[in-house]
Amino acid sequence: MEQSSAEPASFPFLVGDRLYLRPVERADLARIRKWANDPQIRRLTAEVRPMTVAAADRFYDKVQNDEDRVWFVIVLCEGDRVIGEAGLLRIFPPWRTTDLTLIIGEPDAWGQGYGTEAITLLLDYAFGCLNIHRVAVGVVGFNQRALRFYECVGFRREGIQRDGYFYDHQNHDFVMMSLLADEFRASRQPDSA
């Protein structure tokens, strides 16, 4: 039976209330290229080179073939609209560690709580399925919105790479943050009254 064009390229893998995460498909690359090349997003994600069609193809191949990486697109349940991407990279099972990335690429989806729902799904997957103990993220020091976001979902600042980021003729600090499995699980427990 042939798949109709109305069906998603692949099926949801991690499902929340308003959105789901599914594996990246080749059809998603145009949107990912748009976000990677968007100046407003690029300044916050440390992208310094343009993402060409060839670079997007290499990214896709890496995502599909790298055992140390799991990548998803973030899709709204209503309308199956792709609004962002999220992934785990540099997964290192002996230490039970990984790094995380999350981008809500569509500006009209900012400030709607989609990032919180997406990161909760991703962290639950990392800690509950992959047996990760520590998830880390690096945040550009001037990105106060991202710093507040990661702290609100439980990440703690653990260090600063002084002048570790260069953008628009200036050096900026790069803030290293992490969340441990026990901290995540404790934050998910209902308050005992």
C-alpha cells in the first residue's frame, strides 16, 4: 500500500500533549537549512558557515549514521507542522553522558511553551531509555532567554568559557550547564503536601 502525501514522512517517536518528536527525514532538510542560515537564529547557535544543500546532505548522513547522535524534528500535533529540531550528540555510554541541542526555528512558535514540552520529552528519553546520567548544554552568554529557559527546566550553571564564543566582531562568554538524571526525576515528582 502506497503512503499518501498527507501522511507524515515518518511516525512520531516521542509524543507529548501538543507536539511530538520524530526522526529527521530528507524532506526536513530545506527547513533545517532555513533555520541554520537565519541570522537571528544563527547568532544564538554558533553557526558561522552557510548551510548549503551539500552541507545539509552531509548533516543528514551524519544524523542517520552516527551512533553517538540521535536527532529529531519537533512537530505540532495539530497540523503536523515542523517547528524545530532537537537532538542528543556526543553520546558517550561509558560515562553515561551526552550533549543536547534544541532549536525552535519558527519565530511564531517562540514563547508558546513548545521548547519546554520538547526538552521534557527529550530528557525523559535520554534518562529513561538511554540510561544517560548527565546531559550538558552550552549557551551563548548573551542569550539570557535561553539561560533562563534551561534553568527553568532544571539545568545548573557549572562553568563559563570566558570569551569562548565569537560573534559580530566581539568575544562573548559561553555558559556550560548540565542536568543529572536524579535532578530530572526529582523535578518530575509531584510535591508531597
